[in-house]
Amino acid sequence: MRDFALSKIGKIRHSPAASRPEKTCSVMSRKILIAALLAGLVSSAAPAAALQLTPQQADLYTSVSINPPSVNGMTVCYGFVCRRREMLYFTASDQKQLSQIMARGKASAVAERAAIQKAVVWFDKRMGPMIGTAKRVARADIRSGADAGNYDCWDSTRNVTSLLLVMQEWGLLKHHTVSNPRYRGNILVMQLPHNTAVIMEKNSRVEWAVDMWTTRYAQPPDVMLVDQWLKEE
């Protein structure tokens, strides 16, 4: 699942987990060939910068064989444990909308966390019509019986972490940094395994969970202290 298939900026293209794009050949006119070569030179001259990841963040992507996000796009996981995925390439409009959302959170760390919630809702609405998750339910797992239209907690952790990393690279996070994902699960107290994306407040160094899995489509993700999240059922 390490597919980061190239497509035109602003397009979302399906990239199946168990396949690779087939090579195709076509006869191009001389003008088209020259244009293609020039486009290749331009793109190779300004490659997307690789994001700096911690080993724990990198493992989110290597563990399911997908590429990490870049400033231009991210792999969106769904269907449980990233068995299905789509490429989201951010358009200028996408970046403008997210910048406007996050600008409302500049005043304080509290305001920025509220803005992050709105950014996750934006992502949910952006992808819902495209991949069929517009009716996704909260806390989806194999018992839901509808994996194709839902995120499990692994999908939501990867997707939210990717979105946060992209916004961090764009300079949209003023009061927080993207921290390592966190995990919980204690069978002795009937606590099922679960994981979440995490941000860290710069001044206090306190970590906050950003948990999209516990809420349904287009609802703000739960944002709470990690210490509290670790105790939740």
C-alpha cells in the first residue's frame, strides 16, 4: 500500500492496495512530446519536499506500504487498516480554505485546537463524496459491516496525522506541533485497543489527542488531553 500515484494537481485518483499502474504507450505528436518533456523538466526541478517525520510517524506509513504525505498531497486511507486508499492532491483552493480555517486559531492554543477540529471536518467533507464515506459512522469496526464506507481507528489516525503534518509544513500551526500517535488498550479493564493522532502544545509541552474515529461524518473530532484519552473506554 505504498502507492503515491501521480496525477494532475487537484485530482483525486484511486490507487488500489494490491496493484500498480500499468505502463501504457501512445503515439504523440511532436508538439505534445516537447510539451511533455518540458513539463517533466519543470516538475523535476522543483520536487515536493519530504516532510520530516519521527520514527513513530514514519511507521504509520511504512506499516501499510504507503508513502508519507508531502506539501502537495496525501494518501487517504479507508476501508479499515488502509485496505482502500485515494490520493488527495491539494489544490490552491484547498490550501486557501485550510489557511482561512487555521487563521481563526492564531490567538491562542485553545483557539488553534478549535480550528484544527474545523480543519478535520473540512477534510471529512472534502473526501466523503469522493470515496463514499459521507455516511460513515462513529467508532466503525468490523462489527459495522460496512468497511468500504468507513474509517477504522487506524485509517483515521493516519489521515488526521497526515493532514496535520501537511498543515504544519504549510506553516499553519502556530501553537502546536504534530506529535507521535498514541495507543491504548487494556483487556484487564475491558479497554479495547485504539489509537489516535496527537498534537503537542508548544509552550506547555502538553499533548492533546485529535480523535476522528469516535465521531460520525462531518462532526468535529474529539480533542482532549492524552492523559484523559488513555483512560477512556
